[in-house]
Amino acid sequence: MALSKPDPRFTHSRKAQQNFRLALKTSLVFTGILWAILIVDEAFGLRLARFGLRPGSLSGLTGIVTVPLLHGGFNHLLSNTLPLVISLTATLYLYPRSSLRVIPLIWAGSGALAWLFGRPTLHIGASGLIYGLLAYVFVSGILRRDMRSVSVSLLVGFLYGSMIWGVLPLRPHMSWELHLTGGFLGVMLALVFRNWDRTPIIRYEWEDDDTVPEWYPESDEENFSLPDKDQKS
């Protein structure tokens, strides 16, 4: 697979650095909101988890919106914090235009699909969003084939490749349905938006030069002679 080298005038520009800081800040603020919700819930005994996703239940439809905001405890949210910051930052930074559509679609879409096909039990947590974003970043990098995106994809695969097992019903108390629907949407959206957010690449003059070099052998009759019929080989 041939990889394209991003133009350093773009990747090292002040705007690119500002975009990264903005993406990281947005991710940290959103994660901070999740921690604030959990702390307030635990401190005042609000039992906000009851507003999670309940597949097949009309009252559980609100969970399509609220499910990424709710967690079952500090350990649950702690396990989601770093993957959420990494996946959200990578999506916002590498794919700023498509992320404005991808993030809401994965957020609501994973919950909606899980509501249709999930087990009739309570589902909470941002793992569906995380699986969707990680899948989107990984597949998008492979499809775009530029070094920067592929490098991030390989990093994501190295850090969280084992999470692929989370889409299987291996643990009874884990919402594998959200993992599966989020990952599925991430892959599908990577295909849909594969031509968005293309990074400018380095092009050399010789790549656009279609003239024949002087040293290239010509194929006319002047450059070769037919062997004599009487000549023995």
C-alpha cells in the first residue's frame, strides 16, 4: 500500500496546532462533564442510571440521548476516560469537517440500534461512542493512506485492538450491544466520509511531468535491426 506524505506546511502550521489544542480541550471538557455528572449523582443519590437505555421499552427511548452520559460508578467511568479522550481528540483533530456529523450519528445511532436489537435490560456508558470513534479513526486512516492518518490508526490498533472482543457477548454484565452497534457505525461512516478531510500531500515536479526522458530508449526502427535470415544463432 503506497502512503502519501502530508505536506508539513499544513501539518506543522499554526492553524493545525490550534486545531489540535482545541480538539484536546473539547475532549477534556466533555470528559470532565461526565465526571461531574457522576460525582453529583453519587453525592446526592439521584440514581440517574435509571434514565439509561432500555431496549424495546418506550420509556427507555430517552436513553438513546442519555446513555453516553451515565455510568455505573467510578471504576466504570475511569475505564472509559482515556479511550474517550484519545478517540474524541483524534476524530476532532484529524477529521474536523466530518466529525461534526460522525459524532452525533454514532452517539444517537449506536443507542438507537441497541434499542432495537439489544437485550431488555439497562444499558449505560460511553463505550458505544468510544467503539464507534475508534473504529472510525482506524478505518479512515487506512482508507486515506496518508502517513499521519495511518500512524494514528496503527496507534489506535496497538492500544485498543483487544477491544474488538468487546463486541461479543462474552461478559453477561457488559453492554456488548452498544460496542457492536457503535463499531459498526464507525466503520460504515468511515466509508461514507472517506473523501472528506483530505490532508494536503507533498507533490514533486516529476510527478506531474509526463514527458519522455531523453535517456528512455525509443521503439522505432532506427534503434534496432532485424537479424539476418542467413545468420546462424
